[in-house]
Amino acid sequence: MGSRDDHLAGRNTLALHRVGMWTALVYLLNALFYLRCPQVYTRTARELVAWACVLPLLFLFWKGHQIVKEPADGEMLRNIIGFSMILSLLAFFTFPFHSTDVFGYINRGWQQVHYGQNPFVYFLGDIKGWEQDPMIRDHWIYNPIPYGFLFALLCRVLVKAGNGNWWLTLFLFKSVNLLAYGATAGLVWLGAKRLGHARPIIALYSFLWNPLILMHHIANGHNAEAVGPAGYRY
């Protein structure tokens, strides 16, 4: 019986490996498509590519979830973690294509570092000649920063570390999300085990391979948020 279970676990691990390869291919194609930034494409082209990525990712994520519910061995856990590193890196090097909020984060940090302004008091649009500043993008320039003091401080620290290099600053913001992704995965794993989850590997997979997490928070560099009823954000 043990040999039969080992064979089944090995077969499931191999199946998950194939799902991981196809999933990585989708993320790679998405990253290559947006290599020159989304603005170089028409809205129709972006829409078609979005569906061409979303539908396979949803299917592959579901398929992987079915596999990890079956008997598994230690190799499956290594596959989940290993492919999560590949997927997150592909997402990390994908230019933000849907949410451009990360451009606003850079704006707010630059407003503090370069112009010495309090983003809770002054609008970016009030800065004379902001259109010519290569660090500022046309994103939320006529409102105060909508986030809290700690996030405003984080924006300031990261932009200061970027030293006026927009691309470096962008990847610094995405690096924070990548670190948060890894730390959260650790909490999910430890929490599932502490709560006595029979298969903590399922919880880990559900977070690490989640397309929403990878696309929205790492590829697009969006900060974490919770959306409640009627669209209110907390």
C-alpha cells in the first residue's frame, strides 16, 4: 500500500510541475508583451492579451489546486516554493500594465524628497512645471495623498534611496512587495500548521500561486488593501 501511495504522490508532483511550467510560460509571455510599456499598444490589443492571460491562469490555478489536494510528497512542497520564486520574479520584471498606483507612490515620495512638500497638504498639480519632471507621472496630481503617515514615510524612504532614478525607484517599490509576499507566505504556512490544518501545503499553494497576488501586487506594484462592501477601501 505504501508503494502505491508513493507512486501516486510522485505522479501528482509531476503533474504539478507541468502546471507550474505552463503557468510560468503565461507570466513570461505577459512580461514580454508589456516590455515596451502598455501605452505602445491599443486598448483592444491590451484587452485581448489580458483575456489570453487571465483565462489560462484561472484554469491552471484551479488545476494546481486540485492536484495539491491529492497525496503529496516532500518534492511537491519544493515545487510549490520553487515555482513561486520563478513566478514572482517574472511578475517582478513585468511593467505595471493595469494599476498605475505605484506611479503615484513615486510621485508622493518625490514630492517630499525633492520639493520638500507635505503630501497631505499640497497637491502635485500645484508644482510649477511638474509636467517636465521625469520623476512625476500624471497620476493623482490634484488630490492629497490618500494613504496614511506610515506609507507616506515609506514612499519618502524608497524614493530617497532611488536617488532620482525612476526605474530604480519603481523596482525598489516592487521589491518591498516581493519581500512582503515572501513574509506573508511564511505566515500562511506557520499559521496553517499552528491551527492544525490537515494539509498546510494547500494554504501555501493558494497564496503563492494566486494570480491576483502575483499580477496585482507584484507585477503592478500595488500596495495591499482590503475592499469592503460598496467598494470602500480600508
